[in-house]
Amino acid sequence: MKESQSTQQFVDIEEIRDGTVILKSGSLRRVLMVTGINFELKSEDEQNAILGAYQNFLNSLDFSLQIVIHSRKLNIKGYLDNLSEMQENEKNDLLKDQISEYVEFVKSFVESNEIMSKNFFVVVPYDAINISEGTEKVMEAIPFFGKKKKNASEDAQTLEEKISQLDQRTDEVVAGLSAIGLRAVALMTEELIELFYNLYNPQPMEKKELHIVRQDK
């Protein structure tokens, strides 16, 4: 129990609710998973257009963004399991042997070559505005600005307002990335938990890859 508590001290996350990461400081974060484009295969005109659109996108923002590239050794366990199942169900002996040889080839190839999977993320922030302790004491001394106890409904409303502001920023970022030709999808609660589990439990290879199959509404 003590070990678990000491580990949690290094994690800034208070909770994850409705696809929103709530930090201990009261700030909020929304994590977008973004598709990539093969920039090198584009023509010079296309590359210049992409760079111009990206520059315009950054200049249009009045808040900071965090761009994260997450690289891990490719996990092919699921792929190999599917091949093994195909091999068991295959009635043709020749095809069975070919599948078996292909499985061994893939295993040896991955072992001798670093095959990496990359995921691209954009983190959209909304930081809480904190009143300094000195300012708070001054306000308490003024009759009309005396200290007021907040009830649960007021705290919830404050969080709703923060999330609303974060939603507006998220929509702005998604639209800006779309103009560059990039598709961005906000991670939901279970996807965020899976992502942070992989981040805070580093392994040479991820036990489970993050897949987003949800379609935009």
C-alpha cells in the first residue's frame, strides 16, 4: 500500500472523467490521437502547402499545445495468433506448411530488426485561473468580496464551465489539423486509461496497442 501511494505522488492526474484528464492542480487536458502523413512522398508544391497550413494553424491559436510522438516496438502477437488459428483450421497440408514457414519468417524478421510503431498525439490544455493567497485575503477584507463557501453544485458548475472552454479549444484544434489533411480524434476515458497505463508502465513492447475505430459523428 505504501509503495502504491509513493508511486501516485509522481502522477499529476487526479482523475479521468468523460474523456477529460483532470490534473491535481485543477487544470484540464484533452488528448487527441492524430493520423500521420508521408511528407517525403509529397511533391514540393504539396509540401509547401502543408507547411504553410501548419504555420497558419499555429499562428491562429492563442493557447499552447503539446505534441507527443509515442514510439514502441511493434507488437505482432495478435497477428501471429491469427495466423496460428488459420493454420489450425486449414485442411490443405501444403497451405499449412506455408503458413507455418511464414510465421517463422515473421518472427525471425521482427527479432532481428527493430520494427517500431508510432502514435501521434496532440494535448489540448485548459489551465485553471488561480487567485493568489495575498489577493484572496484582500478580497476577504472587503465586505462585498468576503470569503464565500462553495457548495458541491457550484464546484460542479465550475468544472462544467472549464470543460466547455476545453471543448471549444478542442474543436478549434481538430478543425485546424483537418485543414492540414490530418484527422484527429479525442480519446475517450477507457482509451486514455489504456494510454497512460502504457506510459507509466514502460515495457520494451506494449502489451496492448491503442486502436481507435470510432467514427466521427
